Amino acid sequence: MNKFFISTPLGFEKNVLEEMKEAWPYLLGKDSKTHSMAFPEVELLDGGLEFEADPFAAVQLNFFLKSANRILMRMTSFRTKDLPKFYQKFKALPWREYLVHGKVEWEVAAQKSRINNEKRLQESAEKALNELFNIKSTQETAHFVSCGSIYIRMEDDLCTISLDSTGEHLHKRGWTVLKGEAPLRETTAAYLLRATIGETTPGELSKITLFDPMAGSGTFLTEARGLWQGQFQREYAFQKWKKTPKLFISPTFVFNYDLPASKIFKAFVGTDLDEKMVKISGANFDSVEAQIKAQEKEDFKASKVQWVHQNCFEGSFIPEAPLWMILNPPYGERLSSEGVGGLKTLAFKLTAKYSPEKLGLLFPEKEKLMAPPPGYQIEKELKINNGGLRCLYTLLKREGSL
Ligand SMILES: C[S@@+](CC[C@H](N)C(=O)[O-])C[C@H]1O[C@@H](n2cnc3c(N)ncnc32)[C@H](O)[C@@H]1O
């Protein structure tokens, strides 16, 4: 058993725990069959969750968590105020079991500690690693590709050393590749979609059309399509570990997962003012569909999807009800210059025109909606950091709808 830390955006911790609980029963055991390990005890912290588990199970969470940042394997944690002790402790760790050579990337953060100098911490750790791997000069490893990332955190003289199991941030799904201006992070989109879905059952969901009237690169729709799918199209750091189970480097391991049929909306519709974005979002969605098709094989059912080039306030196209709308419009100047004011006008116009059962809007927090449009109530308000901007996700629900 090892300790693991899943880092998450602030506020997403409980949601990630829910995702972890959903994924857990489908993980594989060492015999390549669905495992039966008990769900671990999880401690919720600010910005992440910590738990103890068999690494074989824990690293697989990388395939399934949609709103987490990354999964770190804790190597050790100890108190120290002096560098020689840090060096000894670091060197005693079983790096040779995980790393294929000594060239790694470093993430070092130190604060409120006697050893506050991040550069010196890294140099000390590098020295230890070089000795372990018999590296005499940096030239020897110059042509090596990094084989992992080591995280060192020193806070209040408590040193925590971790090995990253993820690699590229988890918002990189390995599917959507083309982006427009101000695209939403996939992790944020997944979080907001799950908050919108709430307790809605798969049966109810299968009757609803999900509509993003300002779709941009289509993040909401592509995430909604892949919400209950694994992300198997990309590489994870643990797949490069020396002792990574052979299973996870086999090109066909994904077929060992006995995943449930995906919960899915009846249809997906995206519109955008910008013709280029309509093409981009269409291509991104197709790429998700292609991956799901490869995974699901004969169980695969193509989604009903439609992309329309139109101004959502003036265009004549209205998707089939019952509708849920979700969007992150451009903020500030751009939207007002197109004749539409802030959040209030946007919410009133969209509900009047499309009568959605739900309308989720991600907008700067300073423009909080004081009163919902007629016939609607505010179901949820969630604070979100969207690319450094404090935003509020306002979810409106039509009165009398499910
Ligand atoms: C912030 S981006 C949306 C980003 C998107 N969620 C993504 O992840 O890529 C806003 C989008 O709204 C589109 N837009 C702005 N005004 C619009 C309007 N009146 N009708 C339709 N689309 C509009 C813009 O062209 C832009 O692609």
C-alpha cells in the first residue's frame, strides 16, 4: 500500500471523491479482471484528497477522473530543518524501482521552513539521484528524455516528497485538440456538467438535448459526451515507470475494463457566431466519438449531434425540447459590443427564446444575478476560478421542471 494525493482545483474535492467512487468498482486487479478491493478511506483536504491504496489500483484512477489535476504517489514525509538530513532521506528512497534513469523534472516549493531555498533543495536531490544512477556529469543525460517528475514540498519544516503518476495535467484528455479563444478547461467543464446533472438519472438524461449556444471549441459538449468514458488515448507518467505493470503498456488493455454503457444525453447541439469555431467544435466532437467507438466496439452508438452557424440571439434555429443549455459567453466588452448586456440580459434573452429546463451560465462573479428571469429559479451558484478570473456558475431551473 502507498499513500496517494489527488490534487484538484480548490472546491472540486468532493466532486473528485464522487468520481473516484464511481470509477473504483471498474478498476482492474493484477489478474487483469475487475478487482474487488475495498474503497479506501479518503481524507478531504483543501485542493485535494489523500488516501492509501495499492498503487496498481490508484494509478488507474488517472484514466477516469475528470475534474482532478493529477495523482501523486507519496514517497515519504518527514520533518527536517537541515539539508544533509533532507539529502539522506531523499537518497534512501527507492527511486531505482520507479525511474529508468536519473533525468527527471522537478517541482519544488518551500515556505515557512528553515530550508526555504528551493534551488538548494533541488540541487541536493539532484546530487542524490545522480549518485544513485551513477551519473557523473549532466552531459551524460543530455540526450535523455525525462522519465518522471518529482515533487518536493517543504512547509513548516515538513518535507513531502512525491512521484507524479500523471504526466501532462489531467485536463489534457488526449482527444480535443483544436481550441478557440478563451476555451474552458476540460476539468472545469466536467465539474460544471456533473453539478448540472446532479441527481438526474441516466433514463431522464437520455431524453434531454444538451445545447451550448456559444459553443466555441465545444468543450462543454465534448466533455458531456465523454463524462463516463475512460481517457485511454494519452500517455500517463506511471506507464513509463520501471515497475509499471505490463498490463498498462499493452495496446489492448482498455478492453479488459468492463465499463457500463455510457450515460448520455439524447442529443448534443452547438451553435456559434464564428463559422470557424463551428467547424472546430465539430471536429473535436468527432474525435471524442472516434475514441469512444474504438473503446466500445460493437456496443457503440453514435451520438445525435448538430452544429449550427448562427447568432444565438437572432438565429431561427431552435433545438428540440426538452433542452438544457450550458455556456460560458465572452465576458465584458465583446458581448456588450454585440448589443447584449451582462448576465441579467443574457439569462432573460436565452430563457425567453429557448425555454430550456435548465440554463447554466459561467460569468464573472461581480455580475451576480440578483433575480432569476420570470418562470425560473436559481438552483445552484458555484464559485469557479476560470483562468484566474473569479466566476460564478449560475444554474437556473424552469419552475415545474424535473
Ligand atoms: C468564451 S468562448 C466559449 C468557449 C467555449 N466554452 C470553449 O470551451 O471553447 C465564447 C464563444 O461565444 C461565441 N459567441 C459570442 N457571441 C455569440 C452569439 N451572439 N451567438 C453565438 N455565439 C456567440 C464566440 O464566437 C466564442 O466562440
